[in-house]
Amino acid sequence: MKQKKQYKNYTAPALDKGLDILELLSEHQEGLTQAEIAYRLNKSVNEIYRMISTLRNREYVDFDEDEDRYNLSYKILNMTAKFEPIKTLTTNAIPVMKEITNKTNQSIHLAIYTRGKILIIAQEDSPSSFNYHVSVGATFDLLETSSGRVILTFQNSKERKRRLERRGFYNKLDRGTKIPNAKLKE
């Protein structure tokens, strides 16, 4: 009889700290000082210093000496631009998106589903002086945006149900009937 492999839930605290710093800096375009990073992450300045030194050496973080602030570098953007599924999708979609914006005078964005949210992977602004812009890289709740609802609409019913169950919008014990606070109608 073949036994299933058991995986333990290992953690890497140093990696967690480094990722926390990157995520925090992504939310602060103006950058943060070392003390601000330490305070917001509830860590000591010394812990943050070691992590930031490594992130700087690996070129994930830049330091503005005039402002004494740390910012994200473009390294992560460069890495994501090389991610083949996104690169292929955006390369094929952008010409179509440009055509749509020119014909409709409306802005358009391309979103994908990931972990219960939608992620904006491309954006084309309207050629008119008034337009709606969503930043590439922004994430939004699946059910709180028209993009998320469109993504759900074009899923087969099994996949749609699975995604909604994951979010708690279906009562699993009642064979798929919706719970009263479901936000999406079938």
C-alpha cells in the first residue's frame, strides 16, 4: 500500500521578515526610513538593518541617501515581466485592448484570478482626457469588482462553485445552496 507523503508546515522566519519588508515598501511609494519599517513591522531596528542590507545587496531595495528612505527597486517588476504565462497573455492582449480603447474611448484593464482575488496584469488608458485607471499589480476582492464578476461568469459551474465555496459564499453542508449573504446571483 502506497503511503501519502506528509508535509510539515515549516516556516522560515528570516524569509518572512524579508517578504514583509518588500510588501510594506510596495504600499509606500514615497519610501520608508529604517526606523519606520521597524516600527510598522514591530521589529527591532537591528533586525530590519540586517534584512535591508541583504535586500539591498540583492537589489530588491534601493536607498535614497538624500531622503534617508528605502524604496522597492524594479527587480521584482523585471522578474514578473519575464514570467512566461503573463508575458504571453499580455503580449497577445495589449493590441486588442488598444483597439478597444480607441473604438470606445474607454479605459480597459486585464485581470486574472489568483488566490481569491483578481490581479491587474495590463491596463490601457482611454485616449480621451477623462479616463479610469487601474494600476498594474493592483489586487481586488473577486466579488467586489466587475472584473471579478466577469471572470466568475465565464467559469464553468463547478469551478465557479469551488471558488465561491473557498470564499464562504456557499454552504458546503447544504449541497451547494447559497447562504443568505451570498453576493453573487447564479
